[in-house]
Amino acid sequence: MMQGRDWHEKAKCLNADPDMFYPMPNDWKTIVEAKLICASCPVSAECLEQALDGGEQYGIWGGLDPEERRTLLRRKRQRMRME
């Protein structure tokens, strides 16, 4: 993983319309388009990590929407309790 914020320069979404990554909840077409960009992005892990660390509540980050990120965090917390 890249340190700091240098990863932004390598993001596939760098020149994309930022609104694409903040779609309305039922705008499935835009959601899928945003996630496709993330799927081929070399820094999607760094993007997701920033969203999780920063508590991002909106938007597509690292290929995950807000509900998917909440689920990921819940599972992570459950695993930590079991260890």
C-alpha cells in the first residue's frame, strides 16, 4: 500500500466526474459504473482504507457503497471480539 495521500495520483477516478461516486441510492446504473471504475483501480485498497478510517458515510469508496462498508466494519469488529 502507498503511504500518505500519494495514492490519489494513481486513482482511476482522478479525471472522472466526482458526482458519479455520490449517486442517489437507487441510481443503479451510476452505482455500477462507479464500482466498475473502482474494480480496475490500482489503489482501491488505499481508497477503501481512507473511507473506513475517516468514517465516510456517503459515496462509493474503494468499490464499496456505504452499506457495504458498514457491513465490512461490523464483520471486522465481530472477528476482533472472537480473537
